[in-house]
Amino acid sequence: MSDLDFDLFVIGAGSGGVRAARMAAGFGARVAIAEDRYMGGTCVNVGCVPKKLYVYASEFGKAFDDAREFGWDSGDRHFEWSTLRDNKKTEIARLNAIYRNMLDGANATLIDGRARIIDANTVAVGDQHYTASKILIATGGWPYKPDFPGNDLSVTSNEVFDLENFPERLLIIGGGYIAVEFAGIFNGLGSRVTQLYRGPLFLRGFDSDIRAHAAQEIRKTGVDLRFETNIVSAKRTSDGIEVELTDGSSIEVDAILCAAGRRPHLDGLGLENTGVKLTSHGTIDVDEHFQTAESSIYALGDVIGGMELTPVALAEGMSFARRQYGDLQKDVDYDFIPTAVFCQPNIGTVGFTESAAEIEFGDITLYKSTFRPMKHTISGRDEKTFMKLIVDDATDRVVGVHMMGPDAGEIIQGIGIALKAGATKATFDSTIGIHPTAAEEFVTMREPWGDD
């Protein structure tokens, strides 16, 4: 199909789309990629990167307090929201430029604008039409707002990083990792944060012990967690926003953050002009090679559901490009993908939860440990680290590791390698720990939980 404009037209310059475009172009394919909003996608602009920068900012206040008991006089301190916000903008602009340069360096054609699929081999951006033998959809997810009177007064994770004024009183709606992370960020920066979740316990999908421990530890930090509670309505007042809740109470806040979930960003994409089908969850239905029901159209990343993580989208983009244009590679392995929640303290997890392990393996053995981090034996902060190992009795393989505590994400990344390699409990036991660290607890837990 050399008479077409491109071999591959990628819609969406986020993590998965950029990786696929760069790899495919590197293999010699003629590639175009269109983006209408965020060069680098959600992760770079309104996700992982700014989130982690704001987490760093939010932890300084606690560090200043802890330093006193170690002999440091931190003196007067004052947080300036505009300094953080504007410095973040500068860093994101730098990353946007890097993404443009990477695509240019790979000889991929970058087109600014929202792409719309006209037919199985044609894409329009504005008034310009482009033809391609393959089209790849990598438009990611988009935050949505629950339907309630006054929801126009709320913001989402797209806007919250750039609020004009710092919210002294913040209401967060949602119980997923985005809601939990922002609760920790704004609480640490000095907001009075109230977090609502309609269910009995937040962080659905995580291990039950981690969820319970997280609720306990996050409440200690000052976040007002309200489970089995939701918003009824919101209205502007002379002093902020008055919010009515399902428990009959009302609160007044300066801002409302809707962090109740994300949905595939498919509006205006033109899927109705193709044979592409959606799943019952509203995601694009694809096979194991990311091909849709329309043979020339593919999709990957958050638009197909699964684990909605940047590294997963990167792996899918690489797998797609290698299969279509390079050296054939095995499909993405979705087992034992480590992940983290950058709440305070952090959560790191890899492998099966306890309930999932019981279903998958039957007989399992648990190892648990709860302790005060060494740093806080002097700082006096009331914070506890929690660790958990899940072992398949039949093989002695460690099939789940869960942690909440300082540096959990960093620690679990290394543990993830071990689980991917099939490490057994005997392997953990025979590994000499690094002392004194919290991580060594994972190789010194000897007594199964529940044994006398």
C-alpha cells in the first residue's frame, strides 16, 4: 500500500503512542502521530510526573517537623503555591519539548490537532486528510465527573495542578489511587482535606490488609476520610462552596476535586465510521496483538482497559511496533506487574492479593509485619509500616508482596524482579538483608501469620 501517505498513523502522543511511533519509525516505517492537547500524554502533563513533583513538595512540611528531634531548627517556614505551580509548568514544558525532539529524531511526522477516523485507512486532522495502511489508537483516558447539581463548580485531575489559588479547604470525591494521592498532596501542603468514598473502604482492588492499614495511617495524617458517603449537591456561597452530603451533613470548601475515575478518551474519534467494537466497559475491544475488529485499526494503552499504567502502555507500544515492523516479539506479559500509590506513606504492591491468591492457588501461607520506621523512633511521629508476603503452599513460590511505608515503591520494584523470576519463600529466607533498612524485613519474616 505504498500509494498511501503513511504506513502507520498514530492517534495520541502519550506514553504508548509515542513509544509505538518511535519504534515503528526506527524500523523504517513511514509514521505520523497526531496530538491535540498534551505532548507526552497524561503521564507527563497531568499525571505521574507532576503528581510526583507535588508529592515531593507535600512531604517537606513533615520533614521539617521530624528534623527538630534530630537537632535541626527549621525556623519559620511558608508554602507558596504559585512557586510550586509555576516551577512545575517550566519542567513540563521542558519535557514536552523533549518528546517533540524524540519524535523528530525518529523521523516521525508530528501533526498538531485532534484526529478523526474517516474510514479504515483515512484520518482527518482539521481539513487535512491522511491515508495509512494501519491506524493505531492511543488516546488514553479522560477524567469524568459524577452527575450532581453544581458539578460545574468542581475540577478534575486535569485542572487541579494549576489552580489559581491554593484551596485551604478541599473536598475530594473518590477512593482510587488518584483520589488518595491528591488527598495526601494537599493535606501535606496545608489544606484541610475531606475525602468521600461511596463504599465501605477505599482502594478497591488492592489487598484487604493494605486497604485497612492505609485508612488507619492516612487518617493519622489529618485527612478526614468519610466512607459510605457521597456528594448530593454543591452551590457557590460568599465564603466558598457549600456541599450537601448523603449522610445529611454539609461542609464548606474552597474547591472540589472529582477523582472518581477515568474513561477511554474516544469522543469525536470517529469510531462509528469503522468496524471497531467496544467492550461492555466502554473500552476498545482488541485481540492479543492489539488488533480491533477493523483489521487495519489497532489500539493500546488505557483505551483498551487492563492495568492503566504508564509502563504497561510503553510495553504495549514496543510490542506492537516490533510485531508489525520489526523483529517479532512475544506478547506483553501482564503477570506480576509492580505498582505504587504515592500516598503518605507510600504503597507498593506486586502479584496477587490475598483473596485472589486463595482463588488461584487454594492453600496459601501469609507472613505479615507491622513496625515503626527507625526514623520515627526519634522523630516521634505516629506512623507504622506494614509488610505482607503471600506464599503458594504447593510450590513455596512467593506470589504476592504488599507494603505501605516510606520508599515502598522503590522497594517493591526490586521485589517485582524476584517474583517475576519465580522466587520462593526459601529464596527470600536465604537472602541476607541490608541492615538497618525496612526492606530487610522481607527476608527476615520467618513465622507464618496466625501461628502461635
